[in-house]
Amino acid sequence: MPRRDYEDDPTAPKANSLVPAASVVVVDTAGRVLLQRRTDNGMWALPGGKMDIGESLAGCGIRETREETGLDIEITGIVGTYTNPGHVFAYSDGEVRQEFSICLLGRPIGGELAISSESAEVRWFAPAETDELPMVPSIRKRIADWRSGAIPVLR
């Protein structure tokens, strides 16, 4: 389902849903970060998605990473909380979702890189290599927060 991201854009449509979600900064032993090129907007992003009823936040991050990248991970920490009411995702079905995402930190423990219906490409990047990649500002913030080592309280 195609989507468009709006961040602090006065022309953005008004949110009509709020869904808890997890994203994960997966880091390998070489210090590289795992990114996927999304099929819905063509941008590079962290693995992640909405939390299901009956699922923990960590379980959501683990499941989404497996579905979108083929890797099994374990959660090792938290990068930050991102709840900017000015950041919305407009989907083609009319849903306009307000951001509500916890970004976790993880490490690979198994599996093999693979694309999915949500990811056209999956790759490891050295942190500096992410600077010029096309990505939405909210994902760039999460990567910058991870790289800085600072844990933001709220965004």
C-alpha cells in the first residue's frame, strides 16, 4: 500500500489513526547498520512496523526485522521514542497515521538477508555511508540518535 510521509508540513492531511510501532537499528559485529529499501516509497529505512495485539514491543521489532530482511535478531537496547504529532503517514486507503514509534537496538543472531514484499533491497552500511542515502527525515533522526549514542527522551 503506497504511503506518503509528511513531517511538520502544513499541507499534511489530518491524522485519523494512532498505531504503536517499533523500528530497529540492527548493528553487526563490524559496526554496520542494516537498512532496507522500502517498496512503498523507494526510500531506505530501518526494519519495523506496527505492533500486533498480544505482541510485546521487542517481539514486534524481532518479527518485523525477520519479515522485512530475513534476519533473526535479539533486542539489546533502545535508541529512542518518536511521537511527533506533526509527522503523519498518509496511505492510499485513506488512513493517515500519526507517528508513535519506539526505536530499538538489536544485533543479528541468525537468518540470511532476503527481500520481501515490503523491501526491494536489504543491505549493511557503514554508518557514514547512510549520510547520502535517500530516506525520510524521521529515519535519518533515528540513525543520527544511534550514531551519537545519546538516548532522546521524546521526539
